Amino acid sequence: MHRREILEAALDLFSEKGFHNVTMQEIAKESEFAVGTLYKFFANKEELYKALVLEKSKEFHPTLLKALGKGKDEIGCIRAYLEAHIRVFMDNLKFVRLYLAETRGARFNIGAGLDEELEKKHKEILSKLSDVFKRGIRKKLFENFDPYLLARALEGIIHAFLFQHVDDPEGHPFDADLVMKLFFERIVKIDTQK
């Protein structure tokens, strides 16, 4: 219980002030625990941040995987996945903003050691998403493109919309219908084969 309260206090402070501008003493005060209690759970602030990121990824991962099993067909599965992405994102906006702020640009690598664990989870999701595209290709729902590249392309569009929303939520609401339209419908009006 104490660990979760400490992580919640750290998330509040990190998202408000930035990782580098928060001390363990401030986290202790915010969580209403002694500084020594924090060090029983986390060796330092970097370890606390890593624990926060891993905890959140453990929440997100099953939600996204489960969504890939929903839907009447492969298009429905992809829509469910997209909607799950939006829900996870919107429900955890404070964390997403913090994570993006700390991973954009050249900074001291507070995520060292996280990459492998997060990449493993991401690869599993991409593999499941690729499988959905494979099934859709076999059923002639989708053009015969490399399913892995389709999965990466969809992820790219989703992330572009997420990042844009973080930068300007009012001007760029995250719209599942628009993402589906951009991904699944042709946007070129002229014949490019000429």
C-alpha cells in the first residue's frame, strides 16, 4: 500500500515540476511518509521513476492486448485496439505527459534498463496486431502488405495523434473515426499510376 501511495505522489510531483526538479524529500512530504520509508522501497529517484513507468506499462499492456481480441472481424479488432489506446491515454494523461517530457530530446537517460522490458511488451503487442492484419489479409479484408509493416504504420499514426493531442488538446482532439479513415481509406484523389 505504501509503495502505491509513494508512486502516486511521485507522479503528481514529476508531472507538475518535471523529474529533474523534484527531490526525494518532496516526494516523502507529498506522500506523507518519512524519507527513510521511500528508501526502503526505492534506492533512489531514478529507481522510483522506473518503477512508476513499469507499473503503468503493466496496466496498459493487458488492456491493449485484450482489445485485439474484440470485434466481429479484424477491422473491429483494430477499432477496439484504437479505442483502447485512446482510453488508456486519456485516463493516464498526467503520466503520458510526464513520460513524453522525459523521453523527448537529449536528456540524462533516466530510463536506462527500462528499454528492454518495455520493448518486450511493445513487441508482443506488435506481434498480436500483426496477427490481426495477417488474418485480415487471408480473408481479403486488407491489401497484401507485410502485416508487421501495417502494424507499425498503424502504431505510427496512433502515436502521431497522441503526441499532437498532448501538445494541443483543444486544437487536436483524438478522434478514432479520423484515425480509422486515414488508415483504411485512400486519401489520394488522383491516379498515381500515370
